[in-house]
Amino acid sequence: MAAAAAGPAAMRAAQKFWQLPDDDLHALVKLTRQVDRVELKFVVPTAAHQRACDVFEIASTKARRQRVYYLDTPDRLLHRRGVVVRVRSTGGRPDDSVVKLRPVVPANVPAHLRRSKQFVVEVDGMPGAYVCSAALRTRLDAGDVQRAMARRGPLRALFTKQQAKLLAAHLPGSGHIDDLAVLGPIEARRHRFRPEGFDRVLQAERWTFPDGSRLLELSARSAPEAALCAAARMSTVLRRHGLDLTGPQQTKTRTTLDFFSTAPTAGHAARKRAGRSGPRPRR
């Protein structure tokens, strides 16, 4: 939002979504001037899943089905170092992979990365918290992820040379992409719709974990200059539909890592058996 519009009224309206101390909200506004976009997220409490699906008529919208996998060391070292590695398989559409760093300071991101069309610096925010992250993505061919998960190819084939280089800086010692544990799959459905009274698309992601437990996240993207306005309107829409924004929030990544923290890391053993021969990282 332009500086002239970021006055007390705009800040108060946005605060209904962010629910941050005043100093933190001002720091957030300052941070948005240095990023490419802002993503507003709200994890719906489990008890309110059905209500959210009903009031937004989510089931009536077309769903994009995905299988989501996270990669990390068996002891979750990458996560502790602020690195998220994720690949997604999308039926009938291109797969994708991402290496994400968070938190980051935008001014410290190398210029060659900021110039890349596959690289984005954004603020990920939800009620009570926000973080600045940087993500390097690549589009894969349909079926690439499933072939790798079926051990018909190495994990490194899912990443470009630039992604592999970014990841290598955070791997332990002689660590290698192919040695990472595979956490997943999580079955995901993505729905996109525009609620009445909201000036942008709202995305619903419904994740189902291997034990049948579920996560429902609602999110919307905004240009940095419109972040306060978007947050205020998102708060209005969610509250109008009876959703309580004051409960605890946790990211999909953290929820996934918590889930698999006690699960066997079969993917790790499978990758090691597959060896390190085969395709090199993509260009």
C-alpha cells in the first residue's frame, strides 16, 4: 500500500487479520516494500473445516489434485537451518520443485537470484506471525516426481543446477540431495474461487496425511503495496463467514514435519539404495 494510504485507519483494519503488536505491524509494512509479493494465509481450525467448506461451497469448485513431498535430512537439519525442499506431482499437469529459504533479509539476497524469473522473495503471513522467505522454483515434466519416488531416477534430477547449488550450501558436510529423506506423500486438493465481497481469488488447500488427518488452509496473494488492504478485506470475509482468526496457527511445512517426526523415513533408505548414478540436475 502506498505510504499515504498506510495511515492509522488502514493499519487498524489490517490489524484485524494480522493481530500483531503495533511495532511488529509497522516492521511488516516496511518489509513489504522490499519483496515481490505478499501471501496471506489462514489455517482453519479442525473443528471448523466442514463449516468453511460449506460456507464457501468449496466442494462445488474444481479441484486440482496433487501429491506433495518434502525432503530433509533424517534429523531435520535443513528445517532447522531454515531450508524447505518440496516437490509436487500434479495429475495431468507439469510437476514442480522448490527450494525455499526462511527467514531471509531481502537486502542480503544475491542480485543474480533476484534477477531470476524463477526466484521470488515474499512475505508469508498468518494471524499472529509472518516471515520473509525466498523461493527458487522450477517446472518439471508431468510424471517426473512419481518416477523419482518409484526409484526410477535420482532425486537430484528434480532440481536445476541453480537449485542444487542453493541447497548444497545448507547440506551437512558431504551431504547429497540423493541422501535426503522423503516425507510424504500428502494428498492435496487445491480449489480457487472468489468469495462475495473479496476483490481477489481465495485458494483453499485441503491436505490429507497418511493417517487420515487433515489440514485446511485458505490463502490469497497480494502485491506489496496492497497488502494492508488485502489483509483487512480477508479478515472481513473470513469473519463474515463465521471463522475465528484468534486461534493458534501453524504452517503446512511445520505441520508436515511434526507429523513425520515419528514416522519411519523409508524414503531415505530407498534413495540410498537407488545410488547416485543417473541423470544430473537440470540446467
